[in-house]
Amino acid sequence: MKNKVFLQTYGCQMNKLDATLVTEALKQAGYGLTDSIKDADIVLINTCSVRRHAEEKVLSHLGHLRHLKENKPALVVGVIGCMAQRLGAELLKSKAVDIVCGPTQIPQITGLINETLLQKQKSIAVTRQVRRKVSAKQSLALEEFEFAYDTDDKQLPNQAFVRVMHGCNKFCTYCIVPYVRGPEVSRPPKAIIEQIKKLADRGVKLVTLLGQAVNSYKYTAGEKTYCLADLLYMAAEVEGVEWIRFVTSYPAEEFFGQICQVMAGSPKVCKYLHMPAQSGSDKILKAMNRRYTAARYLNLLDRAKSIVPALTVAGDFIVGFPGESENDFAATVELLKKAQYKNCFIFKYSPRPDTVAEKKLPDDVPLEVKRKRNVELLAVQEKISGELSSQFLNKKVKVLVEGLSKKPHLNAEDKIDQPQLIGRTAEDRIVVFNGPRDLAGRFANVKITKTSPLTLFGELTKI
Ligand code: 5AD
Ligand code: SF4
């Protein structure tokens, strides 16, 4: 009988993609998958280190697994992802953990599980010097592993993430990513486009290109240096793919104009830009080692909006960064208002081990102040989101249907053959409507009849 794996994943889209790759590799190696931890012979936790809270959730989960193992000693538990790289052998000290595998080592995951099952020994694979360029051998292993990726229809039907680069070289002073995911390495454009073709052949309609600072993508082959704009252009040529998105953009001049031009010129490239500002105060931006001022950030947005008139933007902010005064926070509120984001992710600053901010800047904004600023900024954003959403009332939008809506929003008495579905527009707006289940993975047109800050509601309609 097949050994069954339960895989739980925390964190960003990079991590979700890693989880999909690992799932695929496990299936190919003959493992079964289960949604129930009780049925599992192997539990894998794909972890995130970006904020302390994310790590605490994993540690508490490991606590439960330790109890579970008392009754089921043969259970194998593996920690993969960013926390595995950050804590390494430290994690193996826990009774709960048998395998530790960093993000660069995921191609080895099935080997590590086989070994642990056979030899009943703990095993670890992490990078010793994470900022060193990955070896050619490792790079090839990662490339092959990535390429083997099939779509996992259980997640979002006919949608796929494609990594265009690993790591990050930006070193924002608060951020742990460069220390756990290593230096920036762009994948060869040929491999990326081949992969998109393969996914399109399997019915994928929306491809999201992924990179920590995706607009830094740069790959030289012979005479030519490819940038993200080239990738978008080539991806748009792939038959079958209808929408292409890219996340996350770093506010930088390089390639910016070219990227906006492809967005404006290609109907397949979604008019959507996720470009975090993090703060609106020049003093804080400098302390964060973000390499722009608030004025330059807004100028980039203006340029983007002048090239792509219907552009939708989303952002991230950190509140309570060391030294953030009421004035600095007021500057953030100001920038947020000017940017007119569709939505924003707002985080309370969380000091991360070994980052410059953690080592050099005291975490001097009290938690209550961080909370208060978080709530205040969210409220300002909610108002803006509400206003922008309301412009969709009575309009028709095209959505790619994701499947059944998880939280019923309206029409609790839905007909059985017309359950409540959820879809997203090209610009990443959430749309809820009633329709047949088999629309999942397909495009639909919806007339908007009601709006809220983060969700549009409507009825299926012909074009
Ligand atoms: N504390 C709080 N938020 C953080 N982010 C990254 N590092 C931290 C940290 N130490 C946020 C940034 C980034 C998003 C993915 O997470 O806003 O854009
Ligand atoms: Fe972290 Fe900055 Fe790199 Fe984003 S760009 S992953 S915030 S270091």
C-alpha cells in the first residue's frame, strides 16, 4: 500500500508553487496524498519566515504533531521551506521533526523521505552559505524539478504559477527573504516559455509569473538580454494562454517603461500591478533600504497609469517600522490615498533574525501603536476600495471562474444546480455570482448588481 502524505503550506505564492512541485514529485515517486492528517504516514509542513507570527503557527503545529507521534511513532514529519533553511539543524532537535529541507533542496524531498522511512534516521538538506550562488548541479536539479510541474487542478482550475526567478538581492532591511531564499537567479526564458506552452496544452488559461522582485528579471543568452517585458511578450504569443499576470513588482526605473508598454499593448497581459510601497515616509523608506522616495514611487505609478490608462494597482505596507513617528505614518496615509490601490496588504513590523533592521534598529514602536496604525490604514484603504468597487455597478466584467464560493455572501437559498461561484477579473477583482459548477476553470461574463470594498456581486450574463 502507498505511504500517504499530508502536506500543509504556509506563506506566499512562491511557497504555494513549491507545494505544488513537491506534490507532483511525491505522486511521481509513488506516494499517495491525503487531506486528513490522521490518515497520513508522512506530514510535510511548508513553512514561511517572513513574520514571527508565521513561524509561531508552525511551531505550535509541530507541538501538536509531537503529541500525535506519541500514539503513532512511525509517523514521519518533515519541515520544508524558509523556516527549514533559517533554523536548519535546530529544528531536528525537536522530537517532532524527522526531515528538514530548505527551498533550494526541494528536488531532494522524495529521496529524503525514502531514506528516513528506510533507515529510520533523521535527515537534513539545507544550504550552508545561503548567499553563495547555487552550484551548476543544484541549479540544474531545480530547473528539472520546476519543469516537471503539472497543473494541480485541485487548487485553482486552469490557473498556474510559473517562477521566473529565485531569490532576491534587494535587501530591504526588514526582510528575511534574501537570507532564506538566496541570491537572485533568473530562469532561462526558453525554459519558462516551454513550460507555459506545456501548461497551455493542459488547458491553463491564466499564468502568473512569480518573482520576489519580478521586474528585476534579467537573463543574458548570447547577444540578447531578456527582461520581464520580453517574457510577457513571448508568453502572450503562446496559444491557449489568455491572461498573464506577474507579481511582485519592486518600484524601480529599470525596464519599467517597457513592462508598461507590453501591458498596454497586449490584450493578454492583465492590467494589474502589485507594487508595494511599504511606507510613504522618505525617512522610513531610507531606513528600509527601499531605493526610492515617496515622490518617485508616485511618479512611477503616474507613468504606469499614463501608459496603461485602466491600470489596477495593489500594494503592501509595513506599519510600526523602527523610528516611525506620527508624521511618518501620516505620510504613509497620504501616499496610500494618492495611489488609489484596489487593495492593500498591511503588516505590523516584525523584527526578523539577522536582518539589518533587527540588528541595528530598536523595535521601538509599541505593539498597541502598530495595531492602531494598522487598523487606521486599513480603514482608509477600505474606503478607497469601496469607492473604486462601486464604479463597477451595472457594468459587465469577464471573470475566470475559480469554483464554489467558500463563504456564501448572498442568496443563502441558492438552487442546487446554480450554486454560488467565485471568479476573478483579469485585474484580480473578486466576483461572486450564481451559476453551474462546471464553469470552474472557464471564463464567464457577469453583470455587477452590488459592490463591497473587496467583492463584486452579480449575475451571469451573455457577452
Ligand atoms: N515585518 C512585517 N512585514 C514584513 N514584510 C516583509 N518582511 C516583513 C517584516 N519583517 C511584508 C512586506 C512584503 C510582504 C510580503 O511582507 O510588506 O511586501
Ligand atoms: Fe524582501 Fe525587499 Fe526582496 Fe521583497 S524586494 S523579497 S521585501 S528584500
